Amino acid sequence: MKDLLLRMLEWHARATHGWDYETWYTGRFVDRWADPRAAAALRETFARYDEEDVWRALFSTMELFGWLARETAERMNFTYPAAAEERVTEWVQARFLKRPTAHRQA
């Protein structure tokens, strides 16, 4: 999943600055070439080793990917599949609410 997020970060940067814009290799120096909002949000996409934080990081990853993808699509004059994103988000949220630990925390 992080590979896809990195790819979208790169596409977003290139859609913003031109396709020759240097995005280095495997995310190196991402704080230098990525949109500052994305670079700041990126740290929230990684989790500690506990279930609740993994879910938090997953939702952060989805949110970051979504706005990067929407902006990239807009800059490229592509139609963004918003309905598909909404369905996937609803599906993940349903899994989140049905997890065994959800009942203990309520």
C-alpha cells in the first residue's frame, strides 16, 4: 500500500511541477520534493505495533492518497473515480466497526 502512496506522491509532484521534476528514488528526500502538505501528513501514515494505531495509520494513508489522487487527476484533466473511493472507504470503515476490539472500546 505504501508503494502506491509513494507512486501517487511522485505523480502529484510531477503533475504540479512538470514530468521532468526530480522525485529521486524510492521516496528519498521526499520532504524536499513532495507537496509540503503531503510531506507533513506522511508521518501519520505509519503505525506503531498495535491494532488501534494500525487502523489510524490506514485511515490516514487512505485520506492522503485520496486528496493527492484527486488533485493529480484534476491537474491532468482526468475524471477521478470518486464513487469507487467512497465505496472502498465505506467497506474499510465497516470492517473497522466490526473488528472484535470495537466492542470493548465502546
